[in-house]
Amino acid sequence: MTAAPHLLDHDDESREDHFVRLHDVSWKDYERILEIRGDHSAPRITYLEGELEIMSPSFDHEALKGTIGRLVEVWCLERNVEFSTLGSWTLKNKRMKRGAEADECYIFGDATKRPRPHLAIEVVWTSGGIDKLEVYRKLNVREVWYWRRGRIELHALRRDQYERIERSEVLPGIDVDQLASFLDRPSTSNAIRAYRAALTGVEPSSVA
């Protein structure tokens, strides 16, 4: 199973995503910036102990994170896993001086009983931003997936620290290498049909 061969060669040292970093930002100023930005998924704003980062994602970044999310949802539907899609839900904790917005995030099961996502997904299309694992570890996000250079790395929260894991614990049974292999399709709909066919063994009537 190859993992999107042309994406393996992607150079995340590129500057396609745009970052602005501010220093010595108070919590009050962080919340004011969120208020000015309003109810939009971009730019995404990360806050870590006075450091504030504003990231404007590129077209490729947004396309990739959207396709990963849709394929996660296809897997859940085919495996009868209840889920709630929460997109770039703003997570923050004033006492811990942390705030973040994932590329995609999910709650599995009853969303009314979970104040934090089970899963956050991050696309590293351009490197160099704030270490979001350091932010998420104090926001109680159980699992974080990082896509980078064609692969998806999984991190699980263990005693206030993230550890690399080989298989997802919040979605037991999902093969992230298989999922990643469908990310180089020409459209999201094509990736969805092909991935569903791989999961079910039923060929789609048409994969454009």
C-alpha cells in the first residue's frame, strides 16, 4: 500500500502557508484577536504562553485536510461509528495559557458528554509553526494525527505527554496508511468513492 507517492516528495520547508508570529501577547489580547477574526475557520490562531501564531492555510493545505476528514468520516460510516464533525473548533484554557484550532477534529459517540475532541487532525504543509502537541497536551485532546510528507503519524496522550503510537486508539481498526494512500486522487469525491470501495470490496459504478 503506497501512501500518495507524489505527496511523499512534498517539501514542507516551502512557504505556501503564511505565518505571523507575535510575542508577549496577553490572554485578553488573544481573545480579542479571536473576536475580531469571528466565526471563521481561517486564519487559524494558536496561543502558547504568550506566543501567538496566525496561520493562513494554502489551497493545498485546505484541500488535503478536507479530504483526510472526509475519509475518516467514510470509515466511521462503514464501521457504524457515531461521530460529530467539529472542524476547527477553538479549544482554549486560560489557566494553562493555551489555545488552538485543529485542521479537523472529532468527537466519537455522544458529543454532549465530551468537552474536548477525541481526535485532532493537523496537516503540516509548511513547517515552522508552534508545536501544537505542546498546546494540545494541556487541552486534553486524546489523540492527534499529523499528516506530513505523505504519511500520517499518530500521537496518544499519556500522563500529560504525547507518545507515538502505531494504531489509533480512538478509532480501533482504522488503517491510516491505507487511508493516506487515497489522498492523491484528483478530487475529494474520487477519493471517497475509491476508499469506500476498498473498505467494502464493492467497486464504485464510476470513479472519475
